[in-house]
Amino acid sequence: MSVTVDMEENTHLDDERILKALLAPLDWLEWQYCPVVGSTNDIALEWAKAGAPDWGLVIADQQSAGRGRGDRRWITNPGSALAISLVIRPSAQKLEMLPRFTALAALGLVNALEALGLQAEIKWPNDVLLGGKKVAGVLVEMEWQENDLIALVVGLGVNVLPESVPPVEQLRYPAISVAEASGRMVDRWTLMVNTIKVMKNLRPLLTLDDFIRVWNNKLAFRGEVKRIHLPGGSIEEFEILGVTFEGALEVRDRRGKRVEIVSGEIEIGLQT
């Protein structure tokens, strides 16, 4: 008598077992694991509509239709990356600080990577870099009920193992995985838990000047002159000064004038 073993199913069962053990101490967090999804943000948005709690977490092993900024695709290959989304229900005071929730996830990851001996930086507004190469991206989306914002969904995608990095011909930026940068294997679920713990600790600071100070301390290209793609298609060079209280990027133009950029993209590497 022969027995057929579904190795993929066994892998997912192992993942769930590991996640249960790692997440059990985080009793303030409810979570669900989906082996394969189109987008974790989509699952989290639907869960938010259905009453997901604050800190509701969606985890996927494989993501086929993940979204990045500007409707770009973020594909998550099985077993190699983090694809997670958190449902956040902000207080009325924090509703005025929406750009900071992107930085909250980025700073959570930056600090978790520091525990691995890696010096990561935040490329404004929503990417995390290691050695000037993209290792992660954050996408925050909103769930509205008529005119009221009832929840944010904070999506985070991280290249953990080399298999998670797309082929060069598919890249807009130079990219890297955490394992490549550290020179050793990295457990993605432990990295996830450590990232969320930092986010939890930083969240009370969201409305304070200290949060902007922490963000600026990890800001990539500060003091450097970079080309920035602006809404409307223009590209200009600016010296990057820092992030403002409102989450805008403060820069200095060629004439020495300080300018605040609300939306734009800093050019690096492969971008054309």
C-alpha cells in the first residue's frame, strides 16, 4: 500500500504550528494564516469590514497579486518572504497622523533588522533599504464607512531569502534579501514577530515629535542631493533635509529654497 504525502500541505501545517508558538505570547494580537492569497491587504480590508480587531494580522506564505505604491505588483514566492497586513484602528487624534503609519511599519522592520546586525534605512515614503538596495515595501490602505475612516490596513512585504528577489529585468530598483545582506539564513517568522513588537512599542509615540526624530534618524539619503520624480512627470534635483511633522519630505532646491514634497519618488539605481 502506497501513501501519497503532500509536501506543500505539510509545509503549511508546519508554518501554522510555528506561528502559533511564536504568536501565543502576543495576546493583544489576533491573526489568520493563508497559504496562498492574491493580496494580504485585500484579505485584511475584508476582515476590517467584518469587524477585525485592532492589530488583526493576516499572514500569507505566497502572494500572487500583492500591491506596491502606485499600483505596482509585489509578488511573494512561497517560503521565501514576508507578506503580512495589519488592521489598525487609529484613535481620532492619530487620524491626523496617517503618513506616520507607513513609517511605523518601516521603523518596526528597521529595528528588527538591527537585532540581526544590519543597518537598514527608510527611503521616503515607504521603502526599506539595506546597503542602498530595496529589501521591503509598505503599503497603507484605508477602509471607509460612508465618510468615516474605520480602519487602516498596513501591508508589509519583505525579501527574506534570495529566492524572494525578482530577476533583474523585472526590477525598478536594485533589490536584496535579508539573508544576502546578513550572510546567513534568517527565519522569516521570527523577523515578523520582532517587527510587530517594535511597532507596538512605537505606536504610542505616533503623535509626538519624538516619532519624527526617530524617523529622521533612519532616513536614507539625508544631506544628499537626489533626483526626485514629482507628480506630473517632472524630475528635479534636491538636497534631502528630513521628514516634517506632517510626514512630508523637506528638501532644498538648487536656489537654496526649502520645499516640502508631499508626493514623489526618490530615484535610485535601476529606475528610468
